[in-house]
Amino acid sequence: MADDLAGLPDHRVRHLRPGQDHALATAMAFVQQTLDDWYPAGRDRPETRRVRENAFLVADELVANACAHTTGPTRLDLDRVGRRLSISVTDGNAAPPVLPHPYRPDAPTGHGLKIVDRLALRWGHRPVGGGKTVWAELLPPVPPLNGVPVDVSRLD
């Protein structure tokens, strides 16, 4: 798969205007195009499909949270470093994201960060100007080696 990625930039950024109409749709079209470029569907393997699906869902939750809890996202970054994929969403509100505790699966809201928490290798936030950037890091799954699952925690 590394040869498939030759020549593609490892960092892509999309700037958004706070309060922009269709910010979520605009951001997710950017994410979809980037993931399609980095993990081509034409060479689909289960692990490739899974990384696209998980990354799309994590990005969707981070952007949706910025739309719902702030004036909207101002920047969306996607980065590939080695096997890791990082998704970052910046907004103008300095309030940190809060993972509901205790988590209530029957609640009508509050599931977005729980989804991020479950799918991401790690996630967090950092202050940026008068706002913050919320980021999540995913490690694409590795196909089994001779039918034996690979322990991805030992790949770095």
C-alpha cells in the first residue's frame, strides 16, 4: 500500500468560515476525497475499507461537534505520519470537549465523543488562539499475517 501513496501529500488542510452554511457537508466532502486518494477503494481490502469508514466517522463527529457547540469549525486538517492518520478540527471556542461521564447509551445526545474515544488510538485537544483544536489519531488495522492477527500496539 505504501507504493499506492507515493506522490500524495501527507498533510491536507481545509479552511472553513465559522457559521458557514453547509460547513459539515463541505468538510466531509474534503475528508471523503482525501480518504479516497489515500486509501483507494479500487484496491479494497477489509482493512482499507475499515480505516476509511472509521476515519470518516471520527471526522464527522469532530466537525459536527464544532458545528453544534461552537460557531463552527475554522480549519480541518488530515495528516498521515507513517501508518498513523490524524484528524484535527479547530474552532473559535476555548471550552474543552467533555466526554460524558458516566456514559449513558440511552441518552438522546452525547454519543459523538464516545464514538471518537472508541475508534481513535488516542484523542485530545489543545488551545489555539482564542479557541481550540480537537484531534484524534487512528492507526489503520493491519491484515492478519498467516491468519494470525497482528498486535498493532507494537508497530511503532
